[in-house]
Amino acid sequence: MTRTEEFLTALDEGMLEYFREIADELVGRFGMSRAEAVARINATYEGADIAPCPDLMCHEEPDCWAYGLYFQPKEGWVPHSGSTEDLSQWDTRPAPPKSSHVWTLTE
């Protein structure tokens, strides 16, 4: 388990790839920069005790976690890639402040 320059939690190679896939989903689905995607992940998972792959997180596809990092929950749930409702009706979470240490990549 090691910490990388991009993510602020120790991850094995499998989980590092998984976290990068979550970042890919945030970039591809929601049009944010890679730096913002990584900052959102860091803000949520910094210092978390993530088990080696396959961690319990892996029971969901990376897009599941991406939606949760992007949208504010309503009544305890967030939309997902199979949602058929209008996503513009959902509030989004603000990005972490640019001055925060969770921004490990430059835009």
C-alpha cells in the first residue's frame, strides 16, 4: 500500500487503478478537469483505510462513486448511470476550494 502524488490515501495497485477510473468517470460524465476530479476524491477519501483490491467499494462500478462525488444526495440517495430522470434537477456538490491541499494536480 502506497500513497501517490495524486491521491491522499494509501492504495494498492488495484485500488489505485479503481480510483483513477472514478476520476475518469468524473471527467468523462461531468466535464470537469482531472485536477478537480482528483480533488473531489481526495476531499472525500483522504486518509481513509482502503483495503487492498478488491475492497468493499469494488462491489459498485466506479461511476456509482462518481455520481456520489458530484451530486448532492436527496433523501439519502443520488442518481446513477441508469437514472432516467432529468439530472439537471439535481444539485451538485461544490468543488473543494482551490486553496485546499486536496488539489494535488494542477489544472
